[in-house]
Amino acid sequence: DTGVSQDPRHKITKRGQNVTFRCDPISEHNRLYWYRQTLGQGPEFLTYFQNEAQLEKSRLLSDRFSAERPKGSFSTLEIQRTEQGDSAMYLCASSIEGTGSGYTFGSGTRLTVV
Amino acid sequence: AQSVTQPDIHITVSEGASLELRCNYSYGATPYLFWYVQSPGQGLQLLLKYFSGDTLVQGIKGFEAEFKRSQSSFNLRKPSVHWSDAAEYFCAVVPSTSGTYKYIFGTGTRLKVLA
């Protein structure tokens, strides 16, 4: 297993366009998290899946954001009608429930909205 | 509200010198505590974690951290810094009662290493 993969690594989009990011977690990890990191800040929690169920969403996740994890494997994060304030690094992480092993993070998708 | 404070935004040390990065948390009970490192343009890598037991924990790359309940601190240390340690370091907490294991991160400390 090669760890957590995120695609694309970089995305530049025009304001108002829709974008979708993909995360492939470690195969045996049943928990998947999305975080957002802006310049000079630590990552902030967006949402969390256990298997295919989305169990928690942050208030940061406006109606323009949606995340899915069909079949409990990969996950997608879609942002509709992007705004300049959406420019950030979007990090995906996965873990195994109950082991306390900490997350394994992907390398992130850097979004720039112009 | 739960929070994590990393008071030092930037730290510069010479290669071979010792290092201590500070982390303080605000939470009613002892949370689970983590340190992560992030190289430019990369994701975060777990250095070490504390759940319970021995308050001095050893991690990867020669790092260690000490949990001090009385000071609500979890400072990261390394006796001799290498140039490859230049990166950003994040302290994170998870409330021990959390079922989601949702992290609360500090704002990070950027480490610069002088040759």
C-alpha cells in the first residue's frame, strides 16, 4: 500500500467554476477525514466518514461543499461556484477506528481560485 | 472552547543545536496529543503521540515530547537538529472523549536550520 493518495496535486480554477478532488485512503482504513489548510494556519476539520457514512460536518463546510465516500473506499470533495476564499490546501487523511494510531495524511490538493 | 497554542511562529536554530517547540492546550481533561511535521508542499507526517502512561514519549527522527499536566503543555524536543529538520511543526489535540478523533491543530511553528 502506498499510503493516502490525493488527486490532483494542484488545481487552478476561475471563480464560479466547480471543482472536484479525489482521495484514495489506505485500503484497510475505515475512517476518512477532510481538512482545509490556509496559509500560515494549521489544518481545520471539514468532514469525516466512517466507511461510507458521513458522520460529521464542520460549519466551515458551506452548502457549496459536498463530500462523498461511495462504497467506503475513495472519497470526493466537490466545491461548487468557487470563491477566492476557497483557495487553500485540502488535505485528506485516513485511519483505523479504535487503534489510536493517528492519521495518515495525503500530500494534499492545493486549490487556487483566480 | 478547546484550543491549541503554539506561541512561536518561527524558530531558527543552528545545525547541531538543541530544539524545543512549545505547545499548550486548553481542555478540561487530558486529551490525546500529537506532533506532526509538514515539509513544503507536502502532507503531514506523524512524529509522535501521547495517550496515557509515561509522560516522556519518543518519536521518529530522534524527536521526543514531554506531557506536563500541570502546565497543559506537550513540548517537542530534539537534542541535535539536522538541516533536514527544517519544516513546519504542528501540535494537535483530540479530546479523549471524542468518538470521531477530530483533530484540533495549532497554528504551527516554522523551523529554520542554519548550516
